[in-house]
Amino acid sequence: MLLCDPPQGHAHAAKACRELAAAGGDIGRIPGRAGAMCPMLYAPVTASAYGAWDGRRVDYTHAFSNSCVMGAETGAVFDLSG
């Protein structure tokens, strides 16, 4: 669970909330991590998020070729590492 006012409930809540704020709450608009180098390994992962941002409903689901690509394209939002 990620809460952003104040940032909590997530290993990287403050960073994830900053990235979401810059993207207007749209996970798909978070800029990709510059210089990310991911292996060309097909190990698909699907990331899903639902909730509310600034009073509007958010539903996000996207399949990525592997977890590195997911992290490179979604920033800290799905980074649950401690």
C-alpha cells in the first residue's frame, strides 16, 4: 500500500509519491530511468495499482518483459525492496 499524504506504507514512499506527483498521478507518465540497462530476458511480470489520486480513481495494469524493465519504466512505485 502506498499513501502519499504523508508518504507512508511503502519502502520508497517519498520517492514514489514525488514521481507520481510529477506525473499527475498517472503511473504510465512516469519518465523512464535514464541509462537503465536491462537484460533481454523474457520473464514477464504484471504490475497493477488501484486507488485514488487527487480525488479521481486510478486503475493501472501493465505487463512488462521482466522486473528490470518494470522498474526502469515505473520508477519507485513498484519498488518494494527495503
